[in-house]
Amino acid sequence: MPKQAEKVRRAPLSRDRILRAAVALADETGIESLSMRNLAQDLGVVPMALYKHVANKDELVDGMIDVVVAEIDPPEAGDWKHAIRRRILSARQVLLRHPWAALAIESRNTATPAVLAYLDSTVEALRAGGFSTDLAHHVMHAMGSRVLGFSQELFDTSRQAGRSGATVPEPPADLPPEMAARFPNLAAIATAASHDGDSVVGPGCDDQFEFEFALDLLLDGIERLHRDGWTSHRTL
């Protein structure tokens, strides 16, 4: 075993190896305690060796998020509702394996490439199911962070006091041409609705409208369940 561990420790350093080691370390000790120094120690290298592959801790965390998001099941063809539900539940399972990831995603000012690709494929599933770009735009707002498998619960005392609600970093309202070409579905919905320069929901989006849209969507669903006499399986 010692020889095997030494062999692993001496494996060539690479960006992928660094990111996966950082994910494992965050899984074990939490994202708050992760540092370039203790990551280097875990890898058996000096801290400066890490900077040849990641510029700083922000870039490290971005890369870690992308490693985690890559674990989510790929999109599947078929009924839009089934496909999206299945993928969101897969995302939830991934985030349960990596409890720090939701906090890391929330902490980003802009979405990482893997998160953008995931969101783009979700919009693609909606559009393939016959949704207009306008409806897809508002549905994505209504789902919010749930699309990535997490949400802020009203009575979740594990959250730090004073933090804002869970959000998913969004692409800007006007994607640069190269980004629009890479994520065409996000580019399509970015200009599908009216914009509000003072919005706090997302860049350029109508804050009040999105809030009311999501609220009405939930209330309509609750009304349907009440009318149908729905009960949780836990009460049976």
C-alpha cells in the first residue's frame, strides 16, 4: 500500500488532477477550509506548483464546479417533462454527494462553462418540447436554482443568517457572439422577454414580473393538488 500511495502521489501534476483532488478535499473538509496550501500538501507538491495549472483560488473553484456538474446525467431524448425531471433529480444526487457545491455555485458572479452548458441543454429540452422562447425564459426563472438540484428552504437553519436566497449565476442579457454561438438556447431566451435595468433577479430581467410568474405557477400547481386531494406518500 505505501508503494501504491507513493506512486499515486508522484503522478504527473495536471489541471484535471488538481481539480479532482480539490473536489475530494472539499467533500472531506468543506469548501471553506480549502486553500491552495492544504491542497498542495494533499497532492505532495509545493503551493507554487499549483499556479502553473490554476491562476488562483477563484479559478480553482470554477474548475471544481465544472467537475461536479460533469457528473450530472447527460440529457436524453423524449418527453420534455420526464427528461428535465430526471436530469434535475440527477443534479440533486450529485450535489448531495458534494454538499459544498451549491454554496460554491451561489458564490460565483458568473456561471461557469459547464453550468452554462447544462442550462443551455435544459432550455433546449423545453424548446424541443414545443415551448416558445418567451415561456422557456420565464420557466427558467421560476425553477431558479432547482434546475441545478438545490434550493433555499424557508426553515433551513444550516444556512448562514443574512444570506440572500439561493440563485444560479446567469449569463448576461446580451451574450457576446462567441458565447451565443456556443450556447444558442440561452442566447435565444436572453432577448425573449422585457427587460428592467434595475432588476435584482437577473441581468436585464423584469424583477417583479419574474417573481409574480413563479409565485402564480406554484399557486396554480398547489391549487390543482388540493383540488385532486393529493397526499404525500409519507402520510399513508
